[in-house]
Amino acid sequence: MKKLINDPNLVITEMLDGFVAAHSSSVKRVKNTTVVARKNAPVSGKVGIVSGGGSGHEPAHAGYVGEGMLDAAVSGEVFTSPTPDQVFEAIKAVDSGKGVLLVIKNYTGDVMNFEMAAELAEAEGIQVDQVVVNDDVAVEDSSFTTGRRGVAGTVFVHKLAGAMAETGASLEEVKQTAEKVVQHVRTMGVALSPCIMPSSGEESFELGDKEIEMGIGIHGEPGIEKKPLVFADEITSEMVERILPELELNENDEVAVMVNGMGATPEMELYIVNRKVHELLVEKSVTVSHTFVGEYMTSLEMAGCSITVLKVDDQLKELLDAPSQAPAFRI
Amino acid sequence: MKKLINDPNLVITEMLDGFVAAHSSSVKRVKNTTVVARKNAPVSGKVGIVSGGGSGHEPAHAGYVGEGMLDAAVSGEVFTSPTPDQVFEAIKAVDSGKGVLLVIKNYTGDVMNFEMAAELAEAEGIQVDQVVVNDDVAVEDSSFTTGRRGVAGTVFVHKLAGAMAETGASLEEVKQTAEKVVQHVRTMGVALSPCIMPSSGEESFELGDKEIEMGIGIHGEPGIEKKPLVFADEITSEMVERILPELELNENDEVAVMVNGMGATPEMELYIVNRKVHELLVEKSVTVSHTFVGEYMTSLEMAGCSITVLKVDDQLKELLDAPSQAPAFRI
Amino acid sequence: MNVNQTAAWITHYNQHLQDQKDYLTSLDRKIGDGDHGINMARGFAEAAKAVEAETFETSADVLKKAAMTVMSKVGGASGPLYGTALLKMSMAAKGKDIKGDVFADMFEAAIDGIKQRGKAETGEKTMLDVWVPVLEEVKSSGFDAANVEETAQKAMEATKDLTATKGRASYLKERSKGHLDPGAVSSYYLFVSLAEALKEEG
Amino acid sequence: MNVNQTAAWITHYNQHLQDQKDYLTSLDRKIGDGDHGINMARGFAEAAKAVEAETFETSADVLKKAAMTVMSKVGGASGPLYGTALLKMSMAAKGKDIKGDVFADMFEAAIDGIKQRGKAETGEKTMLDVWVPVLEEVKSSGFDAANVEETAQKAMEATKDLTATKGRASYLKERSKGHLDPGAVSSYYLFVSLAEALKEEG
Ligand SMILES: Nc1ncnc2c1ncn2[C@@H]1O[C@H](COP(=O)(O)OP(=O)(O)O)[C@@H](O)[C@H]1O
Ligand SMILES: Nc1ncnc2c1ncn2[C@@H]1O[C@H](COP(=O)(O)OP(=O)(O)O)[C@@H](O)[C@H]1O
Ligand SMILES: [Mg+2]
Ligand SMILES: [Mg+2]
Ligand SMILES: [Mg+2]
Ligand SMILES: [Mg+2]
């Protein structure tokens, strides 16, 4: 294992120290927690938005704290949901009296810990609601699974719910926007290499020299299928073909696209993938209104990418264009 | 070699297609070239700024094309300086009559190819000047080398010369700003793993399981010294200690910092490095005015990072704060 | 089970978790995300420390302290679930002399809590597939530490043949078969530790 | 050297570069950035194609065509240098019957061009360390293709012991010793190709 770290047990706190040092003009660390909040939190007259999850997905989630997006982000240990007390601290830090929306990725751990935090907050009279993001089409949404995972589509939820909250909308309205995004966003991921947990130093799965792992999540879990490494265009086509049917797109529909690197993929390759995504959408007479290419929701040093498609209408497009000062998503 | 690519001979053109598809509202491809220019180039009344170099450094250089930064970027083959005819096309595409500044990184190939392009442009009556960036302290600036290399500090040159040009300044003034940045910016890089050229599929150098390569450039060249992998804080200290003496910093001087990932380094690690950089600067009573953490000047999928320190004054701080619409550097 | 034995339960469990940290993590790497041992070892180290640092009046107090610590130090799926289990056991044990049927009540309360939090049932390849057989054994034959340990072991081993439909392993569907469930294995050690603690003088 | 032989020089050279592409690249990986073979093979494939696609009146025209193609297709450090060398040779050959002293004039012009572009001198572990000995040999003993090839080979091999002070290899300082200079090796093949072309009927 080769990592630029010190004590593996301190990676989260040292990362957060470095993050706050870099962005001290706009964010602050809530004392004795792993919560990063806007410097001016709570923002009066605004619904607070809290997201978070395990660490190792940087720039998620702290990178999305800022005007136009989140009010606070909670970091758990690497790939481990944060605990209820930490989430509760975040809720308290951002509640201005207008209520707080929790953005939760659909994992058993995240859902339980955030729900317990919500219970703690409600017990103190804070109005809390939640949205559960489940955009990963690699997982079947059936009673035989815990449902689809929340992956890179979460970033769109941050952006659009964040923009909505900035308008002074109510908790219910902000939640509605978030739900609308969840309903219209789908993602599929592929890995070319595993990632390595700092604490164990072990590779998350084994992959042959010419193999890829299709349908991976963002925690180094094995995907749904090992396949031979083929050309980028073929891999991209397979991913897009799995995403599009779930969105029931018609001709002249509009979408926003995110091609997200998993951590170690050269940007060159992400753009090569993006080229093919656009080609496939054009073939289907679907218009791409916005494209985001880069690292938005990673798995440490995993190589690979995910493709996210969000079906947009005028409201969502407007919210996408709204300004954002979050370090990892400036518009 | 595992890469998300198609034909290795087409990576540059396919990448540029994907790039322009993603950012079609702000950039365009100059036909039959590898030049990416602002959509509205040439911008009248403004000095044009052209940068470029080999590919494999993404988001450099096309990611810095946009209002507030570059007018055009020229992409060579992977790690290979673009040819004079391509650079000449870029110059022609951005010259509004106020002249064009070439930002060249100090490599024999880049300097020769850009100079030849400048000769071609001058022969056609276009006013061209140039600045050569040489921020890499790993290389001695002596008659026994070709002088220090240009690495991540180049991004600051793009930003500040770009902001200056946006004010309507003359070619001479823009060049002066660029030169001022060059004089006050220094960088040092380290690799934890080599990168792999798409065309040969070979690792750029060999490194043991517990070894790092100190003083690397951005082309997968071997560094100046192999060393054992130690804690991030130690590595960071060694790098900062090599940079600071070259800047002759005094107490209460101000600097901007860039912690740049080489391509495969998790952002978590970059922030852990940033934490130590700030600690070291605070110890020396140096104030950090701006911090940039992320991937700005990469070497394909190399793991590692570089640290850049730019000594700033009021003028440079103001130019740093000026807006930028470049996809890879929004402010 | 007196208050000292209850404390010993937690400290013994922590010892097992430290010893089995890498094993549990490697199990989780196969069908999950490779952090179960790390999470449990981190959280229960804190719980054991908290329990050792104070003197408690009752077993219920010990369990409550452990519950609160686990809840705020483990994280992931196992944190809320073990935290809830400990908290519910504390509540069921409150004011009671812990023996015989009280164990059954405690386990039942824990299982209810786990089910409510995790919305899982038996047969879904989770820790419940150890807890529920243990409860059934205690209900049908009365509480006997050695039997509990044996039942837990068999139940833990039986998770190998199950297909996961809850937790991260469910993403793998049939591919989850053939691997032990990490949470079932860590639950097995909880009952091993209980048997050990009860063998000691109070 | 008639016009056909000049064209053959370029096409033979391209053949050598395609064959030696991986070798040249691996040399550049040791003390540079691992692209020399790739750059040269890409550019001279185009140059050979361009030369084959047309019929030329004079050797100077062939060399000019090759120069322009190399200049716009090789890139890196070697592109401008080989492009300049070919262009200067074309200029020196213009209107001349290429033999004897004309070769010396051509090589001298090429060297002047390389030096002016690259600001290097001999002994800095570059392609000049092949070109200059070749010129000296031709100047002192007259032009003989076989001798030229032999001199080029010896000079190329001698770059192994040099410490680079120009080009990318200079970053390695003393560590550049013990490796052949990639550009010296590709220059050696240029003279090998010249000898081959001259052996053929025009
Ligand atoms: N819904 C659930 N009900 C009961 N137990 C569960 C549930 N989901 C997961 N588990 C248990 O949690 C264990 C995984 O814990 P851990 O690895 O610490 O959390 P995470 O899955 O969040 O990484 C599984 O092996 C399983 O026994
Ligand atoms: N200043 C110079 N003068 C003469 N030859 C040079 C100079 N710099 C580099 N070279 C030659 O160029 C070769 C490297 O070419 P290449 O690898 O294609 O370019 P780059 O170094 O830009 O990657 C070196 O081996 C050397 O022979
Ligand atoms: Mg986990
Ligand atoms: Mg090169
Ligand atoms: Mg786990
Ligand atoms: Mg080279």
C-alpha cells in the first residue's frame, strides 16, 4: 500500500484540517466533530441541507459545502457511515428554524445512522426531513436487495436542492426538488482497478490484467460482473444502454450528464468516455443541456468511472445554472 | 496496461472531441487542428494568451481556456510538444490585433516548437511575445542543465496573465505580469507510482513497493532521487524546505499555495499534505492568502503530488480573485 | 450475571474483536466493503475503555454505557444495530436479576430493536441469523451459556449457505452464497464472550 | 546522390524507425520521457508517405518535403531539430550535384541549424554527438558511405559515457551516464539509411 498519509487512524481528521485550512474563508469545522459547515451557518431564512457518508469519496461530501449547495457535510470513517451524534451536530449547526433536509445515500448504514440523528433532532424540536438517493442502476430495485445504491447522482441532488433552498423555499419544497432529482437521475459505474483501504492496506477486490468490474458502487465493493477489458466506446455503450431505459427518454428530451472519475482515472479517459456518451445521446435525439466531467464522487484510488444521466426540465435546468460557491462545484 | 481508451493513436483527438462536447457553450475546436479556443475568439481589444504542450497533463491545457484565463490551448501528442504549425493556428485564432502572449513551459521541445510558431506568426505581421515558465526547484538552474522545468506553477501564470489581459492591458503589461509570476513561483513534485504511456503501454519508471521518486517532472521522467516511502508529513516537509529558500520569504509575507495531484492520488491525501504545508508556513509566520487543492497539472495516472508556492502582493492577490470561467479553474 | 460479569462481557468481546479484526474485515471484503472488523474493533475498544473507566451500579448501566459508546463510535450498518441491541438489552435488564428468562427477554428485546432498525428478517444473511436461533434455543431449553455458544456457532456457520437480501452483500445476489456473513461472525463472538464472562467469578 | 536515392534515404529511414520504435522509446524512458521512438516513427511515416506520393525534380525538393512534414508531425525536441536539419540540407543541396564536398556542406548546414535551434554544443549527449563526428570524418577523409556509417555507429555508442547537459536527460545529471542518447541512436540510423540508399541504383 502506497499512500501519502501519516497515521491511518488519523486520515479523516487530518484531511478535514487540510480542507478547512484550504477553504477557511467559506467553511468551518464544527468543534470536536467531523462536521464541515458553511462559515456563516446557520443561514437565516434558509432551509439547511446536510449530507454526508463515509470518507474516501472526496470531493464528496465536504467539497459541496458552500453557498448554493450544502450547509454542512458529515464525514464518517473511510467507507463507513458517520454516527448519529455527528449527524445530529451537523443538523444543529445549520438549523435556522426553517428546518433541515438530510440527503442520504441508500445504504443500510447511512439510512440507519441518519434516521437516528433525525430522531435526536426531532426530540429537540428541530424540523427534519430526508431524501434517500438511489441512482445506481447496477443494483436491482427489488425486495431481494436493499434497493439501488446512492452514488454520483447525489451530487445533482446537492446542487439542485441546494439551489432551491437558496431561493428561500420551504422544507417541503426543497424536499420536493430533491425527490424530483432522485426520480430522474440514474448512474452506472465501472472499475478498472480496486481501491485500497488505508486502515487494512488491502485491495478491495481482485481483478485480472485484462479484466474490468462492471456495476461497482463507491465503496470498493465487488461489482455485479467481471468482464474482459474492451474499448472505451464499448464499455461506455454498455453503461449508457443500462441507464437510458430507466429514464424513459423520448426524442427531444433534455438531460444533464456527469462523467465521474473514481479516483485514479486520467481526465483524458473521462473525456474519451464523454465523447461516446454524447454520440449515443445524439443518436437518440436526446439533447445534452449540461455536462460535468471530473472527479465528483470517488472511491479512493480506484480507476474507472461512472456515468450519470439526469433528465431535466426548465425548472431543473434553471437550478443547475444557479450560482454555487462550493469548492468542488463552482458555477 | 488498463486504460479506458479506444485506438491509442486517437486518444488526443477523441479527448478533444469529448472536451468540446462537454464545454460547447464556451469553447470551440479550431478545425483540423488540436487547438481549443474560446468560442468568441479572437476577443477584440484584448491580448490573446496561448498555452499548450504535450497531452497527458489534463486538465492542462484546454481546461484553462475561458474568460479570465487562456484564449487558446494547443495539445501535442502525449508528453510531446505540439508542432509549430499547430501553435501558429492557435495564435491566428486568438489574435485580435493587440498581440498574443505564448506561455511556454521550459522544455527544449516546447521552447523550440513555440519559438518556431512565433517566427511564423511574426512573418505574417502578428505581434507575439512569450514567457517561459520554470518553477520546478527539483532541477538546478545551471549551465549543466537546460534550466528548471515548467510544471504546476504554469497554472498561476495562466490565471494571472489571463486576468491582466482581461483588463485590456497591453501585450507588454500582460507579459510583465506573467514574468512577475514566473519570478515568484516555485514547485516541487513527488511520485508514488509511475505513469503509463497509452502508445507504448509501458510504465515510465520502476519503483519499489516502499519507494517514492522525489523531484519528478510532469512527463513520467525519473525524478532526482529514489527514497523510502515515509509519512506524508515528512515528505511534505522535505518538499516545502526545498521550495521556500528559493522564494526568500520574510515574516508576514503572503503566498498562494497549490497542492496538485499527479493524476491518481485521492483528494484525501492532497488535503493531508495541504494540512502540513499550512502548518509549516504558519510556523514561519507566512500568511496563506489562497489555497488550491486538486488536479491541475497531471501526469496521466501517476500517483503523487506537487506543491507550488507563489509569493503574492496586492496586485497578484487581486488578479487571483478576478473571475475565471475556465472549466478547470472557476472563480 | 452480575455487574462485573457484564463489564467483563464487554471487555472480553473487545478482546475478541481486536484479535479477529483482520478476519472480520477480510470476510466483509468478500461480500461487503471491507470495514466490518475495523468498525467493530474501533467502536468496542472505546466501549471497553468507557466501561473500564467507571464503576457501575447495575448490569443495565454497563450495557447502556456500552450502547451509547458503540452508537457513536462504530458507524456503518453494524454501529446502529449493535448499539440498538445493547440499548434494548439494557432496558430489558433494568431492575432485574439477570438469569434464566431475563436473558431470553434481553435477547428478544435486542432482536426486536435490530429488526426495527434494519428492517430485516431471519434468512436474509445478517447478524439476525445468529441472534434468532440463540433466542429460540434459550426459549426452548432455558439459558445455558455453553449451549448458547454452540448454537451461535452453528448458526454463524449456516450463514455461509444463505443468499443475502439485506445489507451490502445483497448487491451480489447469488454471488453472496458461499461466504460467511461478517455481522453473523461478530455476533457469534458476542455470545462466546458472554459465555466466558459468565464462567468468571463476579 | 540522385533524386531517387534521396527519396530512398527517407523511406529507408522510416523503415528503420518503425523497426526500432520500441527500442528508441525504451532508451528515452531511461533518461527522458519515453516517446522518442513514437515521435520519430509517427513523423517519418508521414514524411515517407509524402515523399512517395509525389515525383520530385531534385534531391533538394525531396529533402524540403520531408523537412516540412517532420516539422509538423514529430513534435517534441526531435521534431524541430530533424526538421531543421533536413531543411538546411535541402538548402545546401539546392542546385548542386550531391557528391563529395556537397555532403560535407549539407551536414555542416544541418549542424549549424541544430545548434542554433537547440543551443547545444558537442559533448552534451545529444544527436550532435553523432552529426559532428560524421562531419569531421567527411571533411578529413572525403565522403564515403561505409565510413560515415561506421563513424556514426562509434559516435552513437560513445554517447553512453557522456553526462547530459542538454535536453530532458540533463535533469538526471550524472545519472544520465551509462545510457545511450536516444536522439544519437536515431541519428545513427539516419546515416545507416543514407549508406543503404547510396548502394542502390538511382
Ligand atoms: N438490515 C440489516 N439487519 C441486520 N443486520 C444487518 C443489516 N444490514 C447489515 N447488517 C449486518 O451488518 C454487517 C455489516 O456491517 P459493517 O460492515 O460494519 O457495515 P457496512 O455494511 O455499513 O459497511 C453485515 O454483515 C450484516 O450482518
Ligand atoms: N538542445 C538540443 N540539441 C540537440 N539535440 C537535442 C537537444 N535537446 C534534445 N535533443 C535530442 O532530442 C532527443 C529527444 O527527443 P524526443 O524524445 O523526441 O523529444 P522530447 O525530449 O521533447 O521528449 C534527445 O535524445 C537528444 O538527442
Ligand atoms: Mg462500510
Ligand atoms: Mg516528449
Ligand atoms: Mg462493511
Ligand atoms: Mg522524449
